[in-house]
Amino acid sequence: MTKRFTLHGFWLSGPTYKVGLMLSLCGEDFAYHSLNLRAGEHKSPAFLAKNRFGQVPALDDAKTGLSLCQSAAILEYLAAELGKFQGEGAAGAARAREWMFWDFDRLAGPIYRSRAQRFGIRAFNQPIMEMYWAEGNAALKVLEEALAASDWLAGQAPSIADIDVYGVVAYAPQAGFNLKAYPAIGAWMARMEALPGFLPTTGLPQA
């Protein structure tokens, strides 16, 4: 039986993982297509027809015929289509969106880029790395304060905000950040990991 959703991505990609986590938490048995970024498959005409930006992830929805790109936009689409993790009413959805925009602006860059440096994918000089270290810890402190006051980011239940932000924080140790300094974040991560259908960062095929 053909699966409704096909996720195109790369196993080291945090944004790819976010979409995989969302699908898994929603109980969707999705197909997965791994791209070889080193071979430039993400720049091929076939993939650019799905993702005009030549990035991962991309998501095909066989039911609607849509091919979507950008992980945050995909999460919002899936929440609306599947009726899950939307946030509690209009206010909850708006708060979730706030956190997703904040994540992109303040959290994802320092963590993902520091991780890429440690993996030898990117090369930054020492002043740049020190800037990312300061910015990453500043963002983690904001998140720590929010999660010390509430179990979830956008209401009384998990939402796409939690999925989106978890898909960055889960890679923080690989980027060199010490999450033991943030106990509320650690407790929140444990709550996320206890959700039915949780997918670990190692859960996507490597090929």
C-alpha cells in the first residue's frame, strides 16, 4: 500500500529530523528517501521540482499532490492536515508560531553551525565560534526560563513548537553545548522522549 507521505532528506539534517519526528508522533507510517548531498542530489532538476531552494527536507503528500519545503512550514501543514500538535486554539497556534520563528532566529543557527564545525562540514574561525557559543547559550537560557515555568512551550500540551525546538536542542551536545546546565530543558526533553511514537535522532535511515 502506498504511503501518503514521503520525506526526502539527509540523516544528519536537523530540519529533516524535525519532520520525521512530527510524522512519527502523529502515527504516520511514512516513506523516506535519503539524498546524497555530497553528490549534489539536492541540486538535481528532479529534486528542485520538489524544493526550489535545493535544500532538505522536502515532503510529498500523495493525498493532496503537494510537495512542500522548509521544515517549519511543513510542520504547520502537517498539524493542520492531521489535526495534531496545532496548539490550543488560535492563541496556542500563534504562540507555537512565535517559538518556531524564535528558534530559527536565535537557537538553530548557533547550534547547527557549531555542530557542523565539529563534524568538519563547515569551517569557522575562533571569534566566530565564540560568537556562536555565546549566542547558543543565551538562547538556551531563554528556553530554560520558559520551561521552568511551563511543561510545554505553547500551552498545556505538546505542539509543533516543542517538536521544532526539540529538533534543534537534541543536537546541542554534538555541537559542544552542556545541557546539564539547563535542568528544565532536560526535564522537557524527557517528556518529549516519553511521547508515544517518539523518533530518536538516529531513527532515520542513513542511506
